[in-house]
Amino acid sequence: MALVVQKYGGTSVANIERIRHVAGRAVNSYNAGNSLVVVLSAMSGETNKLVGLAHDASEFPIGREYDVIISTGEQVTVGLLALALKEMGYKAKSLLGHQVPIVTDSQFGSARIEGIDGARIMAEIEKGTIVVVAGFQGVDTDGNITTLGRGGSDTTAVALAAALKADLCEIYTDVEGVYTTDPNICQDARKLNRVSYDEMLEMASLGAKVLQTRSVEFAKKYNIPVMVRSSFNDAPGTLVCKEDREMEKVAVSGVTYNKDEAKISVLRVPDRPGIAARLFRPLTEAGINVDMIVQNISHDAHTDLTFTVTKTDFKRAFKIIKETAGEIGAMDVIGDTNIAKVSIVGAGMRSHAGIASKMFEVLSKEGINIQMISTSEIKISCVVDIKYTELAVRVLHDAFGLGREEILEER
Amino acid sequence: MALVVQKYGGTSVANIERIRHVAGRAVNSYNAGNSLVVVLSAMSGETNKLVGLAHDASEFPIGREYDVIISTGEQVTVGLLALALKEMGYKAKSLLGHQVPIVTDSQFGSARIEGIDGARIMAEIEKGTIVVVAGFQGVDTDGNITTLGRGGSDTTAVALAAALKADLCEIYTDVEGVYTTDPNICQDARKLNRVSYDEMLEMASLGAKVLQTRSVEFAKKYNIPVMVRSSFNDAPGTLVCKEDREMEKVAVSGVTYNKDEAKISVLRVPDRPGIAARLFRPLTEAGINVDMIVQNISHDAHTDLTFTVTKTDFKRAFKIIKETAGEIGAMDVIGDTNIAKVSIVGAGMRSHAGIASKMFEVLSKEGINIQMISTSEIKISCVVDIKYTELAVRVLHDAFGLGREEILEER
């Protein structure tokens, strides 16, 4: 008998009919002999509605009260699923974040889980109860309701799986798994049977919206196998797990893109020690995350420094950098929001040479200019003009043979 | 400096604009030097929506999960009001039932308050915070969320006022106060400046929908003055308070009606000791409340027994009574859903004679047949054909001089 944590996203619980369908899936797993904890998101659209209300009430609503409001969506769905399960004749009980409890820090709107006490859930499971836990929410040590930020229900599920030492965490969503790239762009994109935590982390943070990054970090840290699959059919899904030899055989597992970044270049920065720190400190203080940073060798004791931020932060970041640039004697600051980041990801890159140069050649052959490059052990990202995004994704997907049957069968 | 508990109903918090208006009212009271606790209902229509979802998920949803679902409406409004108050520059904090805590029994869907720990609220008030408490909800001793039943936010407000030893409890609603009768039926219905707890109790349970009965019981028990007034204007409202000499001067304070009852008559019941208990026990066991009961003197050791139940319970009650009547040898059972109960209420009845006979005369003069009569110290109720409801209310209102200026000025 296995202990399984299942998580269903907003589209999977969008209405009562879908919730009944989720109840049916849960019951199938329960009847197969599993102990079951089900984590739910809010009905799709509900959290957005609540966020809208909060923004109507206050210009800057993020804080304690914001979380009180937006945590209600999950409270409704867990109650409804518990009702639906009981209606089918099964023991079921909903638990909210503060009832589990799932203890977090007090960073309202984007709290981090600090600890989960699994005792109450295990006690219910031993009674044969299907436990339904509200995703996305927790409670701080003062008893205030907190939320984990967008996509936080994935994190709830994986963290619960870790705390309960579950055998498997299943993430049910509206896609069938993790694909080699966005099927809307490449018709021959293929679902991966398995992907490593590190690959998934690169894919998640690079724009593949299947799993929230933090949930993958949790899964990696506690070595929780995570199965991503569709709640709309019985297709097998993608298993996110530890890297193994089979995975290393494939150089590139996927092509991802992100259109949500903007580029800021600071021109002719005096090249002195500490100048980069001086430039980025005000951004950090304003809570702005910088993604890629490129600094080239200097000429005449001056250098150009380019970095990317999210499009949402662009205006604010530009204003801050403009001020700082003046203070440190840089010549000018220019911004560009018409960019996209295209990346290739693969655990096998560690052992395969020439992957980067192949990527650059493929893009160049299509006349796509590369504006910035950034690399990690298992990914290479290029910033290009936004109009080339789809083209770049397609030619890379093709060049690395991701759509071809034989490659997929290896995985 | 006074401690004031304000409660706003669903129409008063129906949207962000209305919530901002409530914030403005609260701030006015706060700026006048009051310490303030604000209790809110859910946005009008929201609880019905949630109840609908629960009924979609389960045929009999009432229970633990039902309360998890339907308590979310208040959670949203308290968060929004706290945000709106902060936006105006005031300290504000929302507290849910389990955060106060408001401890109740475990009767989900209609829980009763067992105790309120006012320490946390008082600590916030001492910091100058406007405390916003979710109405309608509590927590049982096992940490389960409970709800108090329809109109429960009134009870939350009065119970909080009692626990905090507040100087005043203000109930803001969409009417200007308590009227001598339904203004939709009598154009010259007048708002009462003051009404006693007992009168209000009779009016509330007889169909005037201004204040929930249990909240008035609480107010009476702890002697909390309750001001019922409109959140839509600055009219003075009606004060519900202890009976005094002035009140006794007026024989009849109001005329109420209730079209939500149905009548069941058991014919020729063998008149033996214990027969009434035998008849009503199965109804009690089925959770059906009986309102009026009339039994006349018997003939030939047989008697007729008539009682009323709510229209909702009628079918179920009729079926149960039909069975029981067969078992105890009654001749027949007949039901009638075309009835209404019309009542006159007044603290002064205790000291005024001839009120009942005047009521019967007034009705008889209009040709309205009285089917059942029931009396208490301060009210007389008559069951009549439902088609005469409005006529009966109007002639009684007129006959007891309730619309006349001079009577109103006495109060």
C-alpha cells in the first residue's frame, strides 16, 4: 500500500462536474489500495477575481489582508471535493493550511513553507479517510493566514509528500506532461516520459508553465518522484525524478522560451571594482529580480553592462538604473522590451560537447541575431528579437532532433 | 470614549464601493473617539452562491464541509474592509472566527456560540486598531470551522458586544429600523424610535426580518442596547433596549405577519393521557419545529388537534403525522398550506385589557375568519386564510392607531 499525494489545478476543479471527476480519480487510487492526500487549487478564474477585488479596495493590497482574501478560493474547492467524496460513500475531510498546520514565514503573498506537521493528516489516513488539503495557503507562527504565491499549490503538494514521506506525488493539470517544447509552436513537440529535477527546474524557470519552480526544488531536495499528468484523460504523463544514465544519453531534452523579459543596457560604465554591486544594489532594495547579466571586457577603462528583468518590473528598474547610472558616471541607459529568451535544456549537456556552437549556428543560419548569451551546466539561453521567438524555437527543436520518434523512445 | 460594535449586512458590503462607504462610516465613529469592532456579512448573494455549490456537490451537504465552504464569503469581505480602512490611513486588522476565537458547539450549519475570548480583540483595540471580525462563523473545540445559521452575523455582533462589554451595538442594514408593520403593506407604517427586547423577539420570530431572533436573545440576556439603522443614510434608527414605563403606555407596538407556515389538523384523536407526546415525538425526531398548537375540549373522548409547521417542512411533517395518526387511531389528517399568521405585539398588553377582543372584532368586521389563535404575554397571533393577509395587517394597524402621529410621538 502506497501513500500518494495528488494535486489538481484550477482547470481540473473549474466546476462541480469537474470536481466530481476529480473525486472519481481519487477514489480509483484509493480503491487500488493507496492512502490518499488530495491537494487542490481554487476554481480557475476564482483567484484572479479575488485578486481583482483586493486591488479595487487598495492600491497596494499585498499584505496580511490580501492573503485572508485570496486564500478563500481553495477553501471552497476542498469543501466541495470532500462533499463529493462523501456523496460517493467515502470518508473524506478537508483541512486548511492552519488546520494541518502548514507553517510558513510571514512573507504575505509569497510565503515560504517552514514546516509541516503531518500528525493530523496521518491520524485521518489511518482512519481510512481521504484527506483533502487546501493548496497555496499556510499559517505563520502568529496564526495569520499566508499564501505561497502563484502556483503555490504545486509546492503544497510536494512539501506534503516530503513531510508525509509519500511514495509518489501526482500533479494533475490540463496538459499531459512535460513536452520537448510548446506544442502550440511546434506541432511535432513530444511528451517526455521522464525528466530530471535539474532539467525541470531549468524548464520551469525558463517559461514552461507546467510546474512551479519552488515545488521542483522541494521535490529535488527530498527526492520525491513527481508525476505530471492530465486530469482530463488517462495518458501516462511525465515523471520528474533523479537524473540517471539514460537521461545523460540525450544532449538536449527541451526548448523553452520566455517573452516576459525586457533588457536594460548601461553604456560606458567606468570599470572600477565594486561598480556592479553599486549598480544592482538599488534594484535588490526595490525587490526587483534580475535574470541574465552580461558584462563584456572593457575598453578605455569603460564597459557596457546589460541585464534583463521581467516586463512588469521594467519601468521601475529603468528609472532606478537611470539615476544610479548618472551617479556613477555611465554614459547612457537604453532599454528594450521587444526581446525574448530562447533556451535549450538537457542533463546530457554535461557530457556532450559542441551543443552551444550548434545552437548559435542554427540561429545564425536563419538570420536571427543573438543579443545576449547565458549558460548553466544544463542549459543555454539566448536573447533574441521577440519577433523571432517561434522561428527560433522551431529550428532548435528540429536541429536537436526533439520531434523525432527514435530520440523519444530512448527516454 | 465608548466601545462600539458595528455590524453591516450583505447589501451594505455588496461591492467595493459599498465597502468603501462602510469604511467611511467606521472611520467617522473612530474619529469621534470610539473604539471600534466591525462585524461583516458576506456580499449579498455570495452565501446563496456558495450554498448552491454545496448542494450541487451533495444531496445533503449540511455538515463540517458545508461550513468550510459557506464561511468564505465573510472571509472575503473582512479582508476587503481592512484593506479599504488601511487605504484611508487607519490601522485595521481582520479576524476570522477561529482567530478571535469565537468558540461554538459542533452543530454545523447552526452552531451556537459557547464563548468568546475578547483578549486578542482588546489588545488590538489598545493599539488603536479598527478590528474587523467575520460574522456568521466560529470554531469548535476541535478546530473545525462552524457557522451560526442564516442571519448569524447579527448574533456574532451582539455576542461580541457582550463579551467585550461594549457600550453599544449598531446593526446597519438596508432598512431604517423597526417599523410598526411592513411598509410594503401599510403606507403609513412608522419607524419606532425604541422597542423592548421582548417586543423585538416577538417581532423577529413572527416574521419581521430586521434582526435575527438569537441575536435579540443575546442582547436581552446581557442587556446590550442594539441600534438598528440604515447604512444607506443617516436616519436615527430604532433602539432595541430594556422595557421601560414609556413603552408600557402603548398597548400595541406593531403588526406582523408570516406566510411561511402551513397547518395540519388531526381529526378525532382518542383523548388519552400521553397522546399529544406520542403525536409530536416523531416530528421532533425528524428535526421539524412545530409553531402553534391548538387542542380543544374533547367530545366523546375524542378531540381535534391542529398545529403549524413551516411550509418547507409541511410535506415531510404531513407524511409522518399521517403514519402516527393511523397508529393511534385518529380518524383523519388534513393539511392546509393556504394560511398566514397575523400577530399584534406590544409590551403594553400586560397592562391593557381588551386587546384580544378588539383584534377579533376588527378581523370579524372585515369578514376574516380566524382559524387558530395563540397568545403570549405580549402578543396575540391569529391564523387566517392567506388571501386576507394584507387586509388583516392593514385593518389592525389602523385600528390600533399605529400610523397616527400622536401615538408615535409617545414612544
